[in-house]
Amino acid sequence: DAVVTFNFRADRMVMLAKALEFADFDKFDRVRVPKIKYAGMLQYDGELKLPNKFLVSPPLIERTSGEYLVKNGVRTFACSETVKFGHVTFFWNGNRSGYFDETKEEYIEIPSDSGITFNEQPKMKALEIAEKTRDAILSGK
């Protein structure tokens, strides 16, 4: 059997690739490791090499806003809860994890509530994010 997956959002594809490719995957009971040929449209995580096989090389995104700001001495702050954290870090930085310069960037991740859907808790962690942002502004950094 073969499986080919595609999606613009890397986070979902990385989760799926881990379940299909990692022998020690433990997030849910797979019963057994699937015996399939698996490929993604792209390699969605270059650091973890997921998926291992892919059809099209991922685009190289250079000169992102975050990189430009840091290289010009501008400090940046990114804060979000877990479910949206990649949007203010990984995606913003051209599909790269980590910092361009740890001395000029600060990332804060606030744990999302588990088992609660957005329609039940639409404000999500807005208050906590606002408080962390206020603290960052008042810190003078």
C-alpha cells in the first residue's frame, strides 16, 4: 500500500508523518507500525527530515521580515499559545525553527488548554498573551 499526503500547513503533515514513520511513536495506539510506502508532497520538517520521502523540494524562503529586523538590530517578541505558536515563529521565519539571533529575539509559548474546542473557549489564551506582551513592552527590551 502507498500513501501520499499534501497540505499547505506543515504542522499537520509533521504530526501525520511521525505517526506513519516513527517506530517509537506513542501519541496514540497504532496497534502496529503501518507497512506502507509513504511520501509527502513536500518535506515539511527539514530538521526532523519528515517525511523522509517527498515529491517536491520545499521552497527556500529567504529574507524574511524576522531575519531582516534582527540583522538590523531590531529586537522582536513573539508570543502565542501552543496551537498557534508555529504561526508566530516557524511560519513567520520562512519555515525555520529557532532563532536568527537569541540575543535579539524572545519567543514565549503559553500552553493551550487540551480537550477544549475553539467554539467552547473562543478567547483561547488572549489574556495571558496580552499580559506577557505587556510585560515584554514594560521590560524595556
